[in-house]
Amino acid sequence: MRLQDKGVNCTSNCALCDSNDEDNLHLLFKCPGSYNMWSMCIFDSANDNTINQEQVVPHIVYQLLQVLSSEEASLFSCVLWSIWKQRNNKIWNETVDAQSFVVE
């Protein structure tokens, strides 16, 4: 959506699931592919409530980083980055990475 706002001619659909308008909330947390990747990680189920209740990604990230251990926060940050990298690989390199590879 931001690329379109800047005049880049591209689809607004999610690069990972090809449905919904792609915004950072959908891409990082609500997309079925991203949701599946998060389910592969071991986090407290209370964190799912934060993700499901909040609608603004910076708030989700901030709230979770406040309650996660240092190790969990590192994993959380790496998975966020990996999801973003997977999205960019699909768009710019036409490469699709396996979800288990992204999480690893």
C-alpha cells in the first residue's frame, strides 16, 4: 500500500497469500502464512491475545517486547524480519521460501 502511495505500479494484494490488501498488520500477523510461522514458535498464549486485540503493529511489537524474555524477544524480532524478508524475496526475486525455513 505504501509503494502505491509513492507511485509504484504494483498490486495491493498480500505477496504471501494473494488476498487482502497488504498492510503491515496483515503481512506480519494476520496473513495465514505468517500466522502459521508464528504457530511454529513457542510463545505464551497470552501473547496471542496482544496480537489479536491490537490493530497497530508498533503497539503490538512494543507490548510484546515488554513481556518477552530476552531470548523470546530475539526470536520474535528475527521472525518479524524473516517474514519481511520472505515477502521481499517473493516480490523482487520471485523466490518462495518454505515457512519452516523462514522460521529457522
